[in-house]
Amino acid sequence: MGILEVARENKLNLEEAKQDELVREHLHNLIQKGLVEQRWHKYRLIKNYLL
């Protein structure tokens, strides 16, 4: 394998790693948002029940 092939492969791996990181971050944000919405929903249910 030549230096160019290795560099090309590493660049691809780097791009894949960046994509994975973005996806992971996005999923994490969605999960956090979901948890916040769940809490808000519970809070509203409790508030409505108490009022």
C-alpha cells in the first residue's frame, strides 16, 4: 500500500469519525430535549391535577 492510499484511507476514516461524532451529538441533544419535554409534561400534569 502506498503512502497516498494510506492517506486517502485515513482521511476517509477521519471523515467517518467526524460524521459519527455529529450523529452522536445530535442523538444526545434529541434525548436531552426529550427528557426535558417529559419532565415538562409531568410538571404540567401535576400542576393541572393540583389546580
